[in-house]
Amino acid sequence: MRYYLIAGEASGDLHGGNLINALRAEDPDAGFRFWGGDFMAAAAGTDPVCHYRDTAVMGISDVIAKLPSITGRLKKCRQDISAWRPDAVILIDYPGFNLKVAKFCHDAGIKVLYYIAPKTWASREWRNSLLKKTVDRLFIIFPFEVPYFQDKGIEFTYVGNPLVDEVGAHVFDRPCEEPYLAILPGSRQSEILRTLPVCLEASRRMGMKALIAGAPSMTAEDYAPFLAGKQDAELLFGRTYDILKYASAAMVNSGTASLEAALIGTPQVVCWSTGRLTWFVGKRILRVLDHVKYISLANLCLDKPIFKELLQDEFNADAVTQELHSLLEDTARRSAMMNDYADLRQLLGSGGASRKAALSIMQEIKPQQI
């Protein structure tokens, strides 16, 4: 069978790579074409049609600025899918782009499968109508999504969270002998610009070395302006899990990284900010959905503040430093956080998400080939 996959950011590339490996294991003759990154390229054995580092956008202002290039990429994607004629298109998160692709494929009679559902439970609930009309099946990875999508009447399969396998399979190697703080400033340039300087200042105030996990889509040059003259800060690529495992505490830009830190067992504080326009609009979108109390996946899964989220104006060097002191010095709080992490790991299940997704995807496609 021929699979066309589309991922638009680092986490989607990671999950897409694991899914390709799982599909290949079950379907050795499978053909793959994809938009993604290095993990998917390694799994598929070929280069992406378009690398996600050339497509990533964050926030309303970024979307507006890049609208012409986004429109051009969408046209290119539609043409490429039409020319290749896959048995199914597998969309991975990245809803702003992928839902447009879903409509095109649905109208063209191509099977549409969505792995890692858009977070419509957090914002833009109107996207559920698009999912219902254009997507043949969702594959969801969080337990709290089950009742939500049941209520919306959208066809889905719950496969568990692929990060359980990713973290469980990693062989850890200590990256630094002295005590240090981890900084995971995000995978986009705009995130690094807003997050890294504040976190570096907090680590300086703590008098501790900082290890920065470099995003796979970035290069050392992207971080260089922030690290000039910083003797107690070191940038490492390809060592994110190692950095988290042995850190005294971590400052994490939200998203997949905060869930990875929780699964690994790292005391953390989430640090996040965005442009004023995006924040203004986002607050009003989220206000409508009063059931969404957190932005971090681990906190959402347990529906409680396992760790603190410092957002927008609350995210500053004073607040981060205060929180780091608490994480390092309050043993009762650390112990409670570790207990919550254990509950989270139990809730997310025993693993095998990528293989479950692959088997379900193949089952979805097979009837149309009979």
C-alpha cells in the first residue's frame, strides 16, 4: 500500500517516524511519501517532499506574515498527492494546514486518516465539523479525548500515547557530571527568542550550569546570539532525554517536551509566552471552553496542576527563579510531583501506540482494495 504522511513540526516528525516504522513492519512492501523531518526520512529511507522546518508557524502574527508561502505550499501538496495517488493520506497534528489537505483529499475520493487529533477540546471547536465531514477516522492518544470525541460523534480509535514507547526504549547516558538545570526552549525560532533569554537569566541567578536541548530543526547558529559570553551554558543536540533525565530541574516550553519530562521524571516548570495579538485572541478562545484549565498535556491528563505553568506576563526571570528554588528545596513538593508522574504513566498505558495505529490504519484501507 501507498501511504502519504504530513507532519508540520518536530513532535509530529517523531511520531510520524515511529508510525512509518510500524507500518513497514506490518506491510513490508509499503511505499511512503511524506512532508516531515529527519525522523520520518530515516524511517522511510527517502527525503521529505518538504521539510517541516520550512513550514512551521506559531501564532496569528506569524501566520499572517507567511500567508503567501503557506498558500503556495498547500497548492504544491495538493498537486503532489494527486500525482502520487496514495491509498491513504495520514495527517499528523498540524491542523491549520492538514485540515485543508483533508478537505481536498475527501473531495478527491482519497482515504483520509488523522493520527494525533487536533486539540479542538482546547480551542477552535468549529474544526470538529471539518473532522466529521472530511476525515474517515481519527487516531487519538490521550485518554481524556475519548469522551470528548464520543460526544462530538466523530469516528476515532484510541491507540495510547507513543511517547510511552519512545521514552521507555531510550538508553540514558549522563551528559554532564556536575549538577545542572535543563532548558528546553521549544522547536521554533520564535519560541527560542522568547524563552531562552529568560531561562538563561534564571539559571544564572541560581548559580547553576544550564544544558540547552537543541531542537532538531535548528542549528547552533540559531542559539549563538543568546549564548555569547555564557560560560555556564552548553548547547547539545540529540540529547534531550539524557538532559532531562539527570537535570536537577527543567524549564520547559510547553507542548510535547513537558509530557516527555513528566514521563522521564524531571521536576519542571513550564515557561511559555507568545505575541501580544496571539495571546489576546487565544485568551478569548480558551475562555469559551472553561473546561480547559491548563496548557500542558500532563496537567490536562490528570486534570490538576502537577507542575506550575508560567504563562505570558507571569513568565519572567523572577518567577522562574522562585519556582526553581521551590523545586530544588521543597522535598515534599518534589515527592508529590513524582507521585503524580507515576499516576500519569499508569494512565497513559503500557505502550505499543505506533503498532496499534499501524494495524488500525491498514484495516481502514483494506476494504477499499478488495
